[in-house]
Amino acid sequence: MPTPPDWPIPRQRSIIWAADLKGPNAFELLFSNLLTIGGPRGLGAVKVGMTLTERFGLSPVVKVVHDFGFLAIWDHQKAGTDIPDMGEKFAELAAEAEVDAVIIFPLTGPVTQRVWTEACMKVGVPVIIGGDMTHVGYLARDGGYIADGAPERMYGLGVDMGVRHFVVPGNKPEEVTYYREQLESWAHGGVTLYAPGFVAQGGEITEAGKVAGTRWHAIAGRGITNAEDPRAAVEELTSQLG
């Protein structure tokens, strides 16, 4: 059965903090500046990646996020780019750490995508599929290595496998529109989009919100982490969701 579009984040729109922290005070920031009990209004989840998990370990980081009452989305930057056989090991790590969802960018092909997705589903870990990215020089038409039609194929296979959660480039509203229309057509509605690329990467949350559909979550990292008042920054970004 497809993963419901309202899982793991129950609200329709929210801000996801990409906690790509560094330095010896990383955990202190995670504790004191943002993750106070109850948290800022509009924070739907915390996305944890290599800068935290490589320093402190996946399970301890996820425990901190959970202890403060938030969902933890593991973005292994970029998971799903290895051989198919690594999918089971990745899924086991995710399940052991009790992450609430994982992000997979299946850049090494459909066999890897299928095996990794199935492995995560088998252990009960929801999958968010990414395809297109925010930076210049990614797709072939922009001088990159990735075929122009590849993200669409990644998203399409995800839908076929029951995935209903997808990462799209929030700083490219035209692409968000195109992918949303395609995904909703393939899935007969009921998809949730996750969009990075705001603030430091130039995207406007209000613009993406006009085209992202009913259910979408804006991913913001430096715009929160580097703010003088991260809690206020989240609430300001939340006000732009529409």
C-alpha cells in the first residue's frame, strides 16, 4: 500500500530544519537555540545529515531530536547512490536508529532504487524520493552529468512502488509545477513535496508555495542555523508558506 501523504508529518505545510551543523558547539545549538520543548510554531521535522551523524552517530542524534518532541528525517547525502546490496544495510541502520523517514536520491539507477526502497519498506521506514536538485550544473542541459529526463524516471518509479513523498528543487518554481503535476497525475493525487533551496540558495518560499500543491514542506538550513534567533527565523519562514 502507498505511504499516506500525511505521514510522517501530520500537518499540511511546515518548515523542516536541515540541521547541517558543524563545529564543537553543534549539539549545544541543537539543544538550546531551537529545540526547546514545544519548539517554534511551524517546525514539522528536523532533517539530519552527515555533518551531525558522522560526528556524533545516527542513533544519538535521532534520540536528541525525539527527546525534544520532533520527527527526525535522515538525509544521508546522498543515500541510494551505491550498489543494490547496500540497501538492506542502510535500511537496518535507519530502523535501528528509529528514524521517522529517509531521503533517497537513486542516482545509480532503477535497480538500486527498487532494492533500497523495498528494503526500507520492509523494516517499516518511510521513503522520500529525490530526483532533481537545486544547484547549477546538475542536469545535462545545464552542463551536468545527469540526463534531463532522469529525475522524472526516479519519481515515476517511486510512485509505482507506493512512495508518495518527493524532494523537488524549491528554488526552481517551474520545475516544482511540472513535477507536482506529473506526480499527482501518476499517483491520482495524494502526494507530498519537500523543497530545499531557500534563503541561502535564493529560492522564495512564497513563490514555491503557489505551485507546490496542498501538502508541502519547505526545507531550510542556513537561514535558520545562522540566524541570530533561530526560533524566530522558523516562525518567519512559516508565515511565508501560504
